[in-house]
Amino acid sequence: MNKVQYCREACVDTLAQASRAIALGATRLELCSRLDLDGLSPSRDLLSAVLTTVDVPVHAMVRPRPGDFVYSSPYEQDEMLRTIDHWRTLGAHGVVFGALDVHQHLDLRLLERLTRHAAGMRVVIHKAIDRTPDPLAALKALLDIPGIYAVLTSGGAATAQEGAAVLGQMIALAGEQLEIIVAGKVTKDNLESLHQQLQARAYHGRLIVGALDANA
């Protein structure tokens, strides 16, 4: 028997998608709204409904608006802190966020603040890291922030396949300290070949267990 040794994290933005992902074999969910905008914070009602419906860990997005990941406004930073509080109250297993400075490097001060605020939940740094000049160097900096559970990345490339070499380096660097979640056009069809290359502990995608919409 071929026993799957890795997490299949499905990215979803509706309750129907969440339910179908679990039925198709997803072992964890990332819940967002507006995946057409690359994922924003979901509504409290949606997160509550998903948490009461599925029996796998749910990581909820903390992203207050579309566009870039530069959150220099105190109002936006406070909104992210409040969202973390809401997700904790509702019982989310983890929170997903990222932040850059105006030079497109990780905003380490804000990330550390958000991570401390999310104590008790899994903290996942999302693909904002792939917009930095050097994702491997960015990962090294994240290793110095206590409390980060995982980093979602395609190795700085458009797809996980194109970023495989850097992803391999990131997985080696992270070791057992944090989980590298391989992302970037990961699907049911290419998942096993990617795993043969990378041997990662987790993979992420909208189609990672197949199509999730009834009309797809």
C-alpha cells in the first residue's frame, strides 16, 4: 500500500469547496475569500461554518485588501491584529499572513509583531516571500522569529516546478524548525512527481485534490 506521507492542503473560498476538498482527500485547508484576487481574509461567518463542518485543520487568511503586501498604515496593521483575534476566538488552527517593506523585502518587524499576537495558533507566512529579491535569504531571517510554523512558497518562481531547485534549498535550510509548504500550480496531476523531487512535508493548491467547483 502506498501510504501518503505528506499534507495535501487545499486552498478554498467557499463552504462547498471546503467540503468537497475533504471528500477528495485534502488533509488541511487554507480558507480565504476572493481567490480571484489571490485570497483575502474570509468572513467570520464563512470561517465559523467551515470549522463546524470539516474535521481537518483550517488555516485562515489574514489579508485586509488586494494589491501589494506593504502594510505601512497603522490602521491596516491594527486590522490584521483584530483579524487574528477573531480567528482565535472562532477556533482556527492557524493564521496565514505576509508583509513586505517598500523595497520588497520582508517586513520583519511587522511579521514578528503579528506572530507574537498569534501565539497559540500556527503561523504561516504566505507567498509574499516569493516577491522578495532572495527567498532563501528571506527564509533565513524568518528562522530567527520564534513561533512561525510554516512558510508557503514556490521558491520565488511562478510555479513550484520552476522553483524546485530553490525549494529544495529552502526545505534543507528549514529542517525540522518549520514546514515548507510547496505551492505554485500544484495539482492532483503533478503532486506525486513534485514530491519525488522535493520530499516536502506539505503541498498546497486550489486543485491539489482535483476540481472543487461543481461546474468545473
